[in-house]
Amino acid sequence: MAKNGTTADLSESSSDVDEGFRTVLERGRSVADHLPDAVAEARSALDAAQGQLDLLSDRGVIAAVGYCAGITTGLFLAGAPRAILAISVVPLAVTVRSALTRGVRLSRLVN
């Protein structure tokens, strides 16, 4: 039965699988090592965006909400992947939060 070389093929493929798992594990650890830095940079970017929104007038914030809502809606209707939609909701949430903390009524945002 072992004359056709199937035993050697199985051992080679299992070593390839083991090597693949090791590579994925090493790269996963590398990503995990850089994750705190990425989170800190994202946090600082959101703080900077919030600072820019604070400088806008009420009409500017309403325009920013409309722009972000339009982009998110367009991506949704175009069938964008869920990850991209989730990322596009972040600026929308930041602008809506800024508008609501200023006291802009929801009716002004919708109309």
C-alpha cells in the first residue's frame, strides 16, 4: 500500500500545515504587540476630530452630520462589506454626538 508514495505525501503536507500554523501564530503575536499603539493613535485622531468639530458653527456641524450620513448610506446601498460600514459609522457617531451636545434638535438634523 505504501508503494505509491502516499505516506510521504501525507507527512509533507502535515509539515506544511504545521509551518502555516506557526507563521499565522507569529504574525498574530506581532499584530497583538502593535495593537495598544494603534488604539492610542486612533484615540488621538478622534480627539483631534472632536476638536475640529468644536470649531464649527451649528450649521457646519449639521452639514458634517449630513455628509457623514450620506457617505454611510451610500456605502450601505452599494453593498460595502460590514467592516467598512462599521468604520464609516464612527465619524457619523462623532458628528451626531457633537451636534447633540451643542443642543441642536433632532428635527434640524432630519429636515
